[in-house]
Amino acid sequence: MDMNMMPPYEPQTVRPPKKGRFFSWLAASLAGAVLGSAITLYAAPKVGISSPSSSAGETKQTGTSTSTEALPLQPTRSVSNNMITAIENVTDAVVGVVNIQKQEDFFSDRTEDQEAGTGSGVIFKKDGNTAYIVTNNHVIEGANKVEVSLADGKKVKAEIVGADPLTDLAVLKIDGSRVTKVASFGDSSKLRIGEPVAAIGNPLGLDLSRTVTEGIVSGKRTMPVSTSAGEWELNVIQTDAAINPGNSGGALINSAGQVIGINSLKISETGVEGLGFAIPSEDVKPIVEQLMQYGKIKRPYLGVQLVDVADLSDEVRKEQLQLPDSVTAGAAVAAVEPFSPAADAGLQSKDVIVEMNGQKVDSVSALRRYLYTKTKIGEKVRVVFYRNGEKKTTSITLRARGDSES
């Protein structure tokens, strides 16, 4: 059966070299890979899966919002032998998401819109004749236009309400006049290991739309991922339900028909099977609500470019950074943005941050996670760092995050 599928999309990660000069990586940037015809974000395992820490039922809409919250979480329910009913109640709320990009014709030198990839999405709200969909950022990233394929096969134009590359989530809105079902979300924090779940999405494209695979909750963990916004540690639900290219953005549901995760990741490695991951609904909720309200995620930022000290050679650590032998981890400052909070506090290039508000900082991702999840805009944070081998302390007043990386 010929589905005219291109090879699955696998994002490439640009990392600083393990051994080399401190500033050699400054010119490198994380390039956004062109989406393939079927989309799934892949997480490359580092030292095993347990890496560093870091439901949808049928809802008939009458044209008004059913809740003041954008994405309310219901108490989860586990009902044995009821998965078939749960799947039936959710399936029509899962849609196909088509990423359309301008591409140049090699022979005519003309640019035209072409389908660059497909993924999945979940309708989570209907307000009047407008319906809202949550999907993965990597499903719609780089799109010139986005289309949504509904349960009846009809394709409608979609508008991007907001997207967050770091958490790999995005919200779309469409004309909801043809939408008949809206998914409800359960509280993923109540999930138990071994609980039955099902993944619903569009593996390998729209020809296999709303395919269902079943499994269990295999674990809850935090794992490192590479995004277009940099390295991040993502909380995930691990499942052995098959999650294939094109499933990204689809629903992971429990036996009560509640969405408890957004399918996002799989381990792509020879000999590895049954390792799929979904973003928990408890983490999806605050991101979706901010995207609905602001169109973006407002985060505090320092205004620095950073590199992991652990990725630098001994020569760089000792000669350029002049770190004591006991300091082998931290976040080294490569550049400071002028007039940024970090600049105002006196941070300089080659400073090495090792602590924030008493919390140990052993990597760039650890600093980001603390900054984005434990601090607020306007807050003053205490930073401990090394400069020319001497341990120093400063206070930084955080401001709204701009385009800087951290």
C-alpha cells in the first residue's frame, strides 16, 4: 500500500563539543530541522532513560465555554474493562494537524505551499463557533500555514494561538461549527504505574488517522530533550503503547476516557521497543492557559548565554576559567546581554554559576529548570559564581524573558 510517505522526521541536535575551546561554540546555533511528512519528536537517550531530573470523554457543546478555566483537570478515574468505551468517547476529539511550508521548486525557481509534515492534536475547548486544539510545537514549527483534519475528514484552516518550543506545546484555533466532541483532561498526578492507557493519533500521516494503540503507564520520570529553544528536562509519562511518527500531539487517555498526556516522544534506537512518552496533563494545563491568555509563555530571564562546564576540557576549565580542581560542573557564562538583569548585577563572560537561591546548579538545564519553575518575574535571586578562581555572590532582579536563551 503506497501512502507516498517521506522518511520519518528526526530533529538534529547541535551540542557544544566535549573537548575544545570555550568560545568555539558561540557561533553555533540550534538549527530548526525541516519537518518530514510524518512527525514525532525523538529524545536521544543519554545514560539510560532515567536521566537527570528536571481524559477525554465526550462533551457536547452548546456554543459557550463550559468552564472559566482554559483547561480544567478532573479527578482521574480508573475503570477496569472499559477502555473500548473510553476510546469511542475520545476518538473524534483527536484531529490531524498538517504543517504547510513554502518550498522552492528546483526547476522553476518558484516557491509554493507544500505539505511538510503531519501530526496530531486534541480538541480541548469549544467557545461559540471557535474550537481550540493542543498539539506539539514541533508539529507546527516552521509552518507557513496549518490545516486541521477533523473526524469527518474535512480539512479546515487553523490559526496558531501560541507556541512554546521549550515545553514543545502549542495551541491552535479553528472554526468549530463542525466540531462535535471536546476532550476532557484528567489529573496525571494521580496516575499509578501499571494503569491501562491508550494512545490515539495519526501514525505515518492522515491515511491512518485516529489509530489506537494500548498499553500501560510504565513509569513517570524526567528526561533531557533537545528543542529548538535549547536543552530542557521534560517531565514525561512513559508508556509501552506504540507512539509512532505522526502520533505527536495526540492523546494519551486512561480507561475513564480522560486525556492524561499529550504524546510527544519516543526513543528511536535499534533494538528499542515500547518506549513512548507523553507530556503529563498537569504540565500541559499551565502552559496551555498561558498560551491562551498571552500567546506565549512569560518567563524570567537572566540575559546570558551559557555552556555546561562538564562539556569543557580540563584545559579550558583550569586555564581560561581558572576553576578550582573541585569545581567540575556548573553553568559557564559565554556572553552577557547588555542592559540585561545579569549585566545589571555585574555578571561577566567566563563567570561560572554554581548556585541559585541555595540550589546547586550543575548544568545549564538545571539552571533553566530552576529559573523557569521556581522563580517569578520581579523576584530577586541570589547567585553564587566563580570568577578567576574566586567564589563570589551577587543578587539579580529578574525581568520578563526576551529573546535571550536563558
